Amino acid sequence: MLAKRIIPCLDIKNGRTVKGVNFVDLRDAGDPVELAEIYSAEGADELVFLDISATEERRKTLVNMVRRVAEKINIPFTVGGGISSVEDVEILLNNGADKVSINSSAVKNPQLINDLAQKFGSQCVVVAIDAKQINGQWIVHLVGGKVPTELNLFDWAVEVAERGAGEILFTSMDNDGTKNGFADEALAKLSELVNIPIIASGGAGNIQHFVDSFKVGKADAALAASVFHFKEIEIKALKEELRKNDIEVRL
Amino acid sequence: MKIVIINYGAGNIQSIMFAIERLGFKAVLSNNPQEIQTADKVIFPGVGEASSAMKKLTESGLDSLIPNLKQPVLGICLGMQLMCKSSEEGNTKGLGIFDVDVIKFTPTVKVPQMGWNQIYNLKSDIFKDIPENEFMYLVHSFYAPNCDEAIATTNYELEYASALQKDNFYGTQFHPEKSGAVGEKILENFLKLNSNT
């Protein structure tokens, strides 16, 4: 059976790993390649690197990091952050990234999803969607959740799937950093609406939250950062517990 | 040993290069017919869309070269699919090495299949010392149905062929270069096959 995936996310700034609580205060949690190797050895199914640097050399630094990771790691990884063109994607894939994740650039230019899917295949196009509830409506937000758009989460998800996205990474801004669990209800609705894999993100605090994201939220994969970076949850123990709950995992 | 990765502009070649280096071998990238013909092992990668990848192969004349290779050849992912008779993706005529037509998963399951799934019914030298039911990394929307040339099967929607072999030609739907230590072992088994098959 296809296994549910556990994905540690590494936020990268100037080639170093950081993790924001609610995307604001940043703490340093180490060297990305070293962390990637540790997670891979512990049984992570994939890795996501999210680049939040804003320097002029950011692309060069990121490409270097991607290459170093690809040299060392034998599991798939996704790179996101500031990707806005076919050329950006090409250079990352050519240096060993398996998938790219686009967010704001997809909202600003939805055609980019079609272009990437056509040129590189849907399998490497992850569309990341950050959303939070405003007056009971799930509204898509940009710039790490700071800027609301006109888009409804579910309408946008259907559109990105139709345009050729291979996967959706849904982060609930309401849950992110709270450690109170994933947005399971919205996840389940997404999973019913679109026929591509959904990665749950935002809110992981304990093992039960992961169980719920798969059982209640019907997610295909669950992503988290700080609970892994600060060793609050060990991946192997997490997967053993998932298996005890009849959730298929790679152990 | 000379390992050539066929470079025809379709696929994540860097990951395969790095995986081969981790195993202590070295590979060269080439689309030069003589280079490919004189290799001990040939790897035929591929990701993306079938008809445009096939077009690139045809343009470079590799479509007639590959089926005539005598050394062990390993097609990975789309590479494997292009070695089949045809693909439903873009109504593509394949290289016809494997006697099977590639078709699409139905919407009864999520498409693409993305992630780690088990391989079983293993029967080939490339699975030497690999236990049944190991998890491999797969990303695909189209698949080769189970057939006589299947050397591994996987269950997603139905039991399908996740690896194929005919004589010196091998194909894996999964990515051995991205499937952890077990995947690397399969790649190593392939690289250590007798070159004069």
C-alpha cells in the first residue's frame, strides 16, 4: 500500500536552517545538509527546504545548497521560496531538486503552474497554499500569511489542480505555530475536492495530531518543522505509533 | 567500468549521477551514439511528459539505437515507460522493448501516485538480496499493467508492473536513486551485472 509520508520542513535563510514561530521570530537550528542527513537516516520520507532569504545572492546560495543536499541524500526533496519563473525551476531541478514548491508566484501568475507542468511534468510541481479563516471563510494569504488575497482556499485548490499541480501543500495560518493540531476539517474537504495528494502543514504538536491529520484530515503526507528540529517528536517513534493506529508507513 | 547516462534533455539526471557516485562509481552523460554503444552499463532516465520525451529521442536518433543495445540497460520512471510498446500519455509510440502498453490510473485513486509503495513478486538479478515488500519511491500517473515481463509488482488501484525485464533491458517505475539504502542497493546490483549479457 502507498505509505503516508512524514516530511520535515527546513526553513533556510542564507544557507542556514531557521524556523519561525508563527513565521515571525527566527531561531537557528543548524546546517541544512547535516540536518537533512539526520532526518533521512531517521526515516523521513521526504524533505522540504523553504528558502526565506532576501539577499541578492540568494539564488546562488540556494542552488549550492540544493547541490550539496542532492549529493548526500537518497530520498526526495522539494525546494520552495521565491521561485517565480520556469528558469528558476530549471536550475533547481538540474542541480538535483526533485520538486519545487511555488506559492505567491502562482497566485500572481497562475499560468506559471501550467507552464511548469508542461515543461517538467506535474510530478515536480507542488503548489503551496497558506490560508486562514476570516469570518468563517478560508482565505488564501501571501508573504508568509501577512497579505490576504481575494481567493478562497477551496476554489484556488481546484484551480491549481486543474492547471497541472502535482501536489498541494496546505498550511493553515490559524494552526501554524500553535502546536494544537492540523486543520483537519479543511484538509478533509480539500482531499475530497481535488484528486492530487495533499500535504498537511501547520499545527503539529504531538503524535496524535499526525494520526488525526491522516485519519480525520485524510492527508497524504504531514509536514512539520519545530517538533522535529527540537526533538520533541522522533520520526521513528512517530511512525511506529502511526502503524499501531493502522496507518501505512514506511518503517 | 564505463557507465553512460543517456542525456536527451528529459529528466533529473543529477540525482542519478550523485547516487552512482555514492556507490563508488562514476557515470558520464552523453547523447553520442558511439559513447552509448561502448558503455558497460547504460542508464535511461526520464521524467516529464511521454510524447515530448519521445520526440527528443527521435530527433537525436536514439529511438533506433536504444533497442539494439547489447549491454545491460536500465530505464527509470518515464525511461521505463518509453521502453514499452506505447503510452496513453500523448498517444505515444514507444521503443517496443517491453511488450506492454502504458495506461493511466483512473480517478478512483489520487493521480499521480506520489510517495513510497511496496514492491513484491521480485524476480530478477537486480533484486538480489532485496527482501519482498520493501518501500520504493514512485511518482507517476501512468503505469505498465502486470505482464509476463514484470519482475516486480506494486499495488495502487490494482496490481501493476513496477519493474520489467526483457533480456538485457531492465526498467523500474520507481526511482532507485531516491529510494533510500534499498534503492541504492538495487542500483548497485544493476551496475554489478555481468556486462556481456
